[in-house]
Amino acid sequence: MVKPVIAPKDHEPDAADADALDDTIEPGKRLIRLPADKGLSLGDRIANQITRLTWRTPLHAFRLKGRFPLKLLGVPEDPVSGDTRAGTAIRAGHFLHRGLKLPLHELDFATLDVVPTFADYLHSFAWLRDLAATGTRSDGVPIAETMVRQWLGVHGEAVSEPAWQADNTGWRILFWAAHAPLILSSSDLIYRSAVLNHLARAARHLDRVADKTRPGIGQMVAWVGIVAASLLMPGGEPRQVFGEAGLRKVLETSFYADGGNISRSPQAQLDAIMALSMLAKIYEMRRMEVPPFVQEVLARAVPALLGLTHSDGGMGSWQGSGATSASDIQAIVRASGVRTRPLKQARDWGYQRLVANKVVLLADAAPPPIARVTEAGCASTLAFELSDGDERIVVNCGGAALTGATIPADLARGLRTTAAHSTLILADSNSTAILANGSLGKGVTEVELDRRETPQGSRLEMSHDGYSRRHGLIHRRLLILSPNGRELRGEDMLLPAPRTRRKGDKGFALRFHLGPNLSASLTADSLGALLRIAGGPLWQFRTSEGALEIEESLWVDGEGRPHPGEQLVVTGTAPAGGASIGWIFKHIG
């Protein structure tokens, strides 16, 4: 995880107060990735493999037996509306997920062959929310019951992944409860008993595997499922005590003090807020108070999430997430019941937010997440995004975790690289290695950060050591956003790393991926470019050094659809003594 090392102070304000504070941050603050960075330990991997193998044994099946409930104690409200487009597609006869279609009549849960994210969508039954968002209940019931019958016929008794994966099981409990009218309207008592039987078995399964699940939001959802089951079924008081204790513990390890999650993923942040909000509705259904520790996490997680939104309310593209739409974010924030403003500086989560009028700048000022808490971690340290009102000026490509019809695995891997982000790339290498197995390797371990307000505007200075061992250079980036937001001045410096040998000239590329609505044209001296937006603002870019070119790029929206775009690329060579490249984005009309 990321550990802040700062000078002692008499009082360190907590995250709830952060939005009301001045933007000044402690000079010289360092964010350090601790050396738990090689993924799960050998012992953890062996333990997890043994746990999964035991799922197939009579012992695990015996443990899942118990007193089956005869009813649900109530039907909680789903606080988030579904996707009407996906729901209409289901009623028309096919599942639709991130550009992939699967006809209902071709669905066979025994031989399901779809990308993992689509499989999770099906096994978690998140599609029930989409189905419920369109038409009448009577129209949706036959479809929902048919799918549940098919799923139970294959996976109701046989425990295997991904159907019984801990997070999918937790989500399934939440979605089956919230949309029980769609799946429990049948007069077939055997079918109804099978549904309720599975809820009980799923809860007992989570009782035994939740604490062995990979750390992060998936583990949190597993514990949410345990608590939800305890509130939904008779005789759940002992499980409630057990589940709330486990949930409290996992929340403490899954979130930083400023409210950001340890995977540093905005999409994971959205999922966490949604799961906790759905759990809160179950407490409300039972007329019970939501535990204070759940309320406290929501109170910190929501402003952290909003801290990564642009002027239009949509999400920035960080750590595999796409540019989630403003409406989707607002729906989940409303579901949380938390009313707050965006967090401007997430000290531990590592994201910085500068605002001037309608202009918003977001920057990644921390090492990547540790390998064992993410499958789509990105080498994006010191990258930034810039928006002006409803328009994105500078972006990251994003979407590495949104695999689907238009983002195959090879492209997703490319979207994780440093080159897919708006920052400097040295010697055509990632600032943090992305290994052949997909995990993050060596690279950035320490980020220095200095943020303050000056008469010239908001000043953000950051540096990372990702290239120091391999290439003997430190990357330092200075960003200054003018008070009126009409000018962003920057300087990227390559400085000799202490205690390393000089390693000769190194080529660099400074990349600025442009928003999907921008078109760029070079100036006559090839040191600048005009950035045009149809019906929108006109911006200009200038660089002090290097050769400027315009190259193709792409930008992934919140649905996992790539959009063609352009990028400004400044190239040059840095000698062993280092280099400095100054540049400016300026609003000119």
C-alpha cells in the first residue's frame, strides 16, 4: 500500500474536513509504495489454490448444508437505476454488455465462453437491474425466472469459479434480494425453495471464503454479501455479528484515510460505494441503523470519487477505468445519500485536483497500486488530464479494465502502458514494468510531491524514481494552472538520480493525448499546435524543446468503446546530465 511520510504536525485534519481546507500540501511529502509489490506470496497462492480445490470436495458441500430459510424477511430497494438500453436488449432476446451480444436462447451456463467481465455480469445477476429498468414486472418475470432456473440447474449445487467467485456471490445475494419480485413470483414451490436454498448456501460459502479472497473491493463485496444475507434471512443474528466484524476489518484495509481504495481505480471506487449503498438499503428495509463504520467509509469515499471528476461531471481515465458518464456517477452518489464536494487533494490515494473557473486538472501523484490488489494497474505516474467546461483537452487513453468486443486483451495491455497516458516516457519503457503475466513489476517506488498556491496560480511539483535504476534519471514534472484557468504551464525535467552511474543519452517522448472532440494542426515552426473544438474553445500548445508531431491516439469511454483521437508528441534526447522541456497550453478563443 502507499504510506505517507511527512513531518510531524500538531494536528492532521481528517478526510471529512479536507474539502474545506486550503490546497497547500506539505512540501517534500513522499508517497512510497511498500515492498509488498510482487503479488500474492507463495504461501497465499498455495492457500488460495487449496481453498478452491476444497470447493469440489464432499466436505465443502457438507458445510454448505443447513436449515434452509422459508422466506426473505423483506425486499430492499435497489438505490441505483439500471441501464435501459441493456434492459431493452434483454427483453428483445439478447444480453448486451460492453459491445458484446449473447442471445438468450444460446446461453448455456455449463459451457459459457465469454470474456471474464461478461461472465461476471451474468453470474452476479447485475443484469436483473437492467431488466427491471424497462417494461413491467410481468414482462420481465418469465425472462428472469428462466435464466435463474438455468443457472441453478448448472451452478446451484456445484461450487466452482467464476460462478461462485466470492465477489460474484456477494453481488448475487444483493441483486437477488433487491429484485426478488422478478425471480420469486412463481407459484412453483420447488423452484422458490431452490432460489432460497441457494441464498442460504451462498451465505455459508462466503462465511468460509471471504477472508481468503484477494484483498480489495472484491473481498469487501464478499463481506457485504455475508452481512446482507444475515439481514435478509431468519436466524441471521450470529452471522450479522460475524459479518459486520469482518466487513469492518476489510474496510479498514481496503481504503486509505482519505477515502480512496487501495487499487487506486475509480471504477472500483464506484463499485464499492454502490455495494455499501445497497447494503444500507437492506438495513433500512429492516428498520435498523446502518453501522457507523459503513457510514464513515461512504462519507470519505464519495468526495474522493468526486475528486476525479471533470468539469462535465464525468470521470477521469485512471488505473484501467474508462471515462464513466456524469449521469452514472450522479446515480451512485445519490444512492449513497452523501452530499459533499469533490476532494481536492487525496493525500494517500495519490490524486491531485486543481480547479480554476471551468478548468479542471487531475494528476496522478503516487506510485501504481501494489500488484496483488489489481489486475489492470497502469504505469501512469505523473500523468495528468485537463478539461475546459464540457470538453476534455488532455486525457489518458483509459479503459484497460473494460475488456469487451472492442477492447481485446492485447489492446487492454497496451492501454496500461506509460505511453497510453499523458506523461513522459523515457527510452520507450514503462515507468513501472508490466510483466508477461499481467502483474506490475519494478519501477516507481517513491513519489515526491509539493503543492501550493501562489500569485501565479496553483502550483504542483511532482517527481518519481521509476527510471532511476534502469536509466539513471529522475522524472520531475511542474504544473502551474493560472488563477483564471486560461493557461497551464508545464515543465518536464530529467535529473540525474543520486548514487547511480551516468548511462549515456536516452531518447524521450512527451505525450499529450487529446480529447476525442479536438483536432490539432501544427504551426509553421513545428513548435506549437492549434487545438480546435467544433463550437467550443480554441486552445494553443507550445513547447520550448524537441520535435513536435501529431500522431494517432484513442480514448475509451465509460462503456468500453474506443474513440479515435490524436496526440501531441514531443521527442528528444536527454544526455546523462539530464534535460528540461518547457511547454504551455493556452486558451486563445
